[in-house]
Amino acid sequence: MGDQRAAGADLREHLLITVATVNVNGIRAAAGKGLREWLAGTPAGVVCLQETRALPGELPELPGWHVTLAPAQARGRNGVAVLTRDPPGAVRAELPELPGQGRYLEVDLPGVTVASVYLPKGGGARAAGTPRQEEKDRYLAAFAEHLGKTAADGRDMVVAGDFNIAPAEADLKNWKANLAHSGFLPHERAWMVELTASWTDTVRALHPGPGPYTWWSYRGRAYDTDAGWRIDHVLATPGLVPRAFTVDRAPSYAARWSDHAPVVVELARP
């Protein structure tokens, strides 16, 4: 018993941060449907949000949280935020190559940088070669270049958000029907594999799959049958070790406050 207590104490001592991420599908609507209650109960010290769809003056009150927002120039579109228990240090918004899209935000916290990202959806079914898919591919290239430079800096960092990519067959229920669909195209999956050669896919490091899924269509019975996609990811630099994770899936379709579920990951130093 003494050894077990010592091991538990050692684990807590090395725990650095608990990070959560969720695409809220509109922060004002989500706040009124359950986001506030979830924030009040989450163990996370940092929460990354995507698709906030709000300007700074339109944000709902979120008691107990400091909200850093990167809105899109186009009203009602995109937008990412990072919520922290304490005020963050330095804040950097957007990628220099693709400004004004409201898709990227990073903040410095003691010992670690945390970024919220919302990658483009792409062209949907039969996506290859469409203008929307080409836009997504340009963003993927710029994003990978930015993360490569960041990893080379040697600082500990977590990048969390809606990547709109399921990296492997284990990451979506009906993968055979989606081979030509944006989010599961061969070059997108290859991009993700290359990215995670330098960054740890924290959930997959702890759980071999299939799933856990994080997004389900509002159409049909996708939620009831768990016909989902794992497109919300928490990536970490090698100096951070994932210890545990949860996907906070709502108990029923009616209880959902977004079409995504929050992913919560504990990270520690080795």
C-alpha cells in the first residue's frame, strides 16, 4: 500500500497540465445549452475552443476563465479561443501566411505553450481537386511549416483542436464509405502521419482504437449508433507524456451542446 501511495504521489508531482479541446459550433449557442456547466466541472486548466463564431464584444460570460480570442475577419465564421484559469503570458494569433481566418491562436503559460487550431473542412465528398480542398491543402502546408519551426525551438507545446482529419481507419466508423471524402483523403492522412512523427498523438498513444470518436453528424442516427469520426486531436511535443484522457460524450443526442465532444488529456513531464 505504501508503494502504491508513493507512485500516485510521484505521478501527481510530475503532472504538468490538463488540456481540453472542443469545437463548440458557436460559443453563444453552446453557452446556453451546456458549455457553462461543462466548464464548471472540467478538471482542465486550459480549454481550447474552435468555431466560436463571435467577436470579442459578443462573448458570453464564462465565470472563472480568462478568455483569449482570435476571431475571423468574416463575421459569424470560424474563430478560436484559449480559456485559462490564470491570465496567460504572451499571445500569438494567426499564421503569418494566412491571416484573418480565425483558425489559430497560441498562448504561453508557465513551462508550456498551448495552441488552439481549427483546420479547414475541405471539399466534402469527392473532394480532391475542388477549390475548398485546395484551400485546405494550402493551410495544411503552412500549418505544418509553422509547427516544424516551433518543434525546432525546443519548447514544450500542446496543439489541440479540430483538425478535420481522421488519420487512420481506426479513426472513423464507416471508413470504407469515406475514402474519397475530405478528412480521410490519402494525402491528408499522409500529412497527419508525417506530422505525428515529431508530435505525439496523445489519445492514440494511450488508446489503440478503434475510436474514441469525437464528432458525429446531426443527420440520421449517427450519434445513437456511434458512427463518428476522431477528428479532434491533442498533439504534444516529445517532452510531454500523456498520462490519461477522456472524451466527454454526452449521455444522449438531446443532451449535446455541440456536434463534437470535448477531449481532455493529462500531460506530465517524464
